[in-house]
Amino acid sequence: MQKFFLLIIILFSLISCYTYQVKKQPDMPSDNKQEFKNGATLANNNSPQTKNTAAESKNVNSEQAPIPINVQEKLKPGKNFKIHADGKTYKIIVDKWESDSLVAHAVHNPKRILKFHKNQINSERIAEKRFSQPIADIITVVVYAGIGVAIYSLIR
């Protein structure tokens, strides 16, 4: 029983509620109202040629490329990030931007200064360190259950 209890304590000491999460890309601002008006006027015409044109315009709008992500806007000074640069993964704290170069230091080694050009960083795989509510909830439930079991075993 003591070994099991010690194992649980060790596991909880290793778990963190903070995880690195990739931010979702914001949707492109589009003129949906304008497209809807054009589609409605084209749909009112009964000729097959106008219906094909409306269908083609909808396909073109849905196939537009996503907005390129600006790395300098995503990586803000003072925050923790996990980035992929030159085929390696780095956990960094951003210090500042010097022109097109990122100056940062490693999370657990503040003496190690890292410099990256903005083209070296994979903008699709930038993950910010954030608080994870589901993990915190799971830890809370397990701790309460453990306290309940401990109280039950003491009473019995």
C-alpha cells in the first residue's frame, strides 16, 4: 500500500497543468455578405450558365490559401514557446526581436542564448505554453479520490 501511495505522489509531482498548444489560425476576413448578395442575384436567374458561374465562384472562394502567419506577431517577448527550427525542437522564452532575428533563451538554461532568423522557424508548429483546464480537472478529481480513499482506510 505504501509503495502504491508513493508511486502516486511521484507521478503527481511530475504532472503539470501547463501544456504547449498550437494556436488555431484565425479565419480569413471575407466579404460573406457581398458573396451572399451576388449568389442570391445569380440564383434568381434561371439560365444554366449563371448557375454554373455561381457554383464556380463558390469553389474559388473555398479553395483560397490560408493567410500566411507572421512569426513576429506570434512570438511575443516574455512568453514561453515551443518552436521547430532547422529540424530541431526548442523550448524557449522570447527575449526580443532584432530586425528579422529572434533572440531567446532556453527555458531551463537562461545562460544559453538562442538566435533564429524568422525564415528558420516553422510558423505552423509554434506552440505557446498555456494552462490546460482539462488536465487540472483530472488531477483535482484524482486527488479528491485519493483523499477519500485515505480517509476511508484510516477510519476502517
